[in-house]
Amino acid sequence: MTAFNDEPATGEALRRALGLNRRRFLSTCTAAATAAIAAPVLGASPALAQDRGRGHDHDHGGDVLVPANKRGIILYTVRDATGRDPLATDLPSGFREVFKQLSRFGYRQVEFAGYGQHANAPGGASLESVQGAKLLRSWLDEYGLRAQGNHGFIPPSWPLTTADLDTFKKHLEIANILGMAHMGTGGDPTGSAYRADWDAAADKWNALGQIARREGLKLYTHNHDAAYGFLLDGGPLDAQGNPTRSSGIRKLEYFLKITDPKVVWLEMDIFWAHVAQYKFHTYTAHDGSTREKVFDPAGLVVRNNKRYPLFHAKDGVVNTTNGMGYDMVPFGTGVIDYTTFFSRVGDRNYHNPMVEQDNAPSSMDAGQSLTHAKIGYDNLAALRKRRH
């Protein structure tokens, strides 16, 4: 809690042993071949890159809350670095150089927030293509990093248009080339408070999740605070015929209940979940009474643990004047109790925490986002179970 209360038999056998569908197997082989060709002679091999930055961890014991191979960062945190002109700065810029720096810090996973970078960076402005993904994969492999997700394209249409479906399938192909296990979005399934809209969102996500599953990927949605507000599902109707009161179930809890756990997954942004704890603690019941129900983010994960393969690890300090309860700060420098949170949710070899800080880029300090990324890594790596 917080301060607030695929063909030769050998190839087929390998594919099956890896548990990959045919497209994912071929994409992985293609990416590996691309990496072997693209890696410069002087670049560190993937094995060496993986070893670099790990020697000081000594964290294979039972006290470590986030194992070294699970420490990740969403690239939104350092979007200014991937986006800046390499011809105009000595600072790391573009995906390749940023990957190199993050690997030096110790990170082993990255979550994309789109595939755009500065036009002067290697590969050009957009790597949102099969060829772009092969290039990105070669750099990830070069520096011992794994792509673990992307806040990318979710079709806006429902029922799906042909164009949206084709774009969605392209993104699944890109995700497979990059080696992702998960693909997702940075937004909530719907911004509505009404059950009918969440029912429609669940139908859409179940369908999209089935498509993703056939390609070997887990499709996830990402929360902000509003998704943990209370569902309006009863009581008197307003002038538009919508319910005005709640049974006390939260919107995303309802979504969890009506979506297929085999095809729909979630990523909890722990900061925004704690903002929801601060904001949404009372509701008006169907009978008109006011009732209190304090949100427990870790408790929701514990009850639905395998539904939450990813987290955003984002920190805050108390601010009761901004309507949110917190101001965002570098991970590990705030008051959100991550020792207790990760201890309670357990399954440390399953969950994938991604350090995030929305306000890390600075117009006054061009290196700030990478500095804060380093702070975030160090503090994530330092988390240990409390000794009793």
C-alpha cells in the first residue's frame, strides 16, 4: 500500500519444441539471420552483451524481487532520446544508441511505444514495417535486449474493417519478428463508465485476442486511473437513458470477468492504479446510499495473477492538491511501496515490470530521461524482500 490508506524433420521438431507457430518460427529464424549479418565486427556478441551489466547483481537468491532478466523499461520514458537528431548531439540518439545505453545500465527488456525515431538515425524515421522490425531485432540482439511488448495499434473499428484487420495483422507480424511474447496498447478498452460499452469492448478484445493467440502472442490492454473507477450499472436513468449508480464493481474488474483469460491480458500501471485508489474510494449504490470501497491494486493482481504479465513501474510523491494524490518522480524515489507490492503479487519469474516515467524528458536537461532511466534501473534492481 502507499502513503494513502516449420521442411526438414529437424526444423519441425525445433519449432514444436519451442512452442512456436509456423509464422513465429520463421520470423524468429529470419531475425536471427538478420542479426548475424547486421551486427558489426566490433560489436559485442549477444552473449557478451547479456553478461555485461549483470556481474554486479549477484541476485539469484530468494530475496530479489525483480530478477535481472525481468528488469525492463518502456521506451516512452526516453522518447526524447530516440527522437533526437544524432547529427546535432553527442548524446545517445535513435533506437540503436539508446538500446546500447539501456543495456549498459543493466536493462534486459524493453517495451516499445511505437516504432518512430529521428529521420537521421540509422534506419530512418519509421521502422514500422517488416524490414524495420528486422533491423530493430538485430540491434536488440546486439545489445542483449528482449522486446516484451508495444503500445501500438488496436483497431478503432468494431466490427473490424478490412483495413483495420490488415493493419492489426501487420503489427502482429512485426511483434513476432521482434521476438515479443506480448503486444498491446497504451489506452483503456473504453473510456465509458457504462456496462453496455464495456460489454462491447469485451467482445472486441476477445476477438482481437483470438487473432493474436493464433499468431503466438498475448494481447494486453493498459490501464489508467479511470478504468479502476466504478461501473455505472443501475439506479435511476439519466435523460439519455444511462444508469447513474453503481453496484460497486470497478470497470476493469468487470472487464476481467467478461473477457476470455486465455486471450485477453492486462498491464497494470501501478502508479495510475494508486491514483485510482486515491480518487475512487466511494460510490453511490443502486439504492442511493454512499458506500466506501478502497481499491487495493496488489489485491486485484493477486486475484487475477496470470492475467497481469506486465507492469509499469512508476513512482510518485504525495500531492493532495492536483486531484490525483501524487506527482510523478523517478522510480524508487517516491512513496509507492514497491517492496510490499512485488512481495504480495509474487510470481517474480512471470511478471515483467517496465520502468516508466512520463515526465522524464526535460527541455532544460537533454540527458535527464536517460539519467532517470539509470536511477530507475538501480532502484528496481535494489528491491529485496523484507527480512523478518
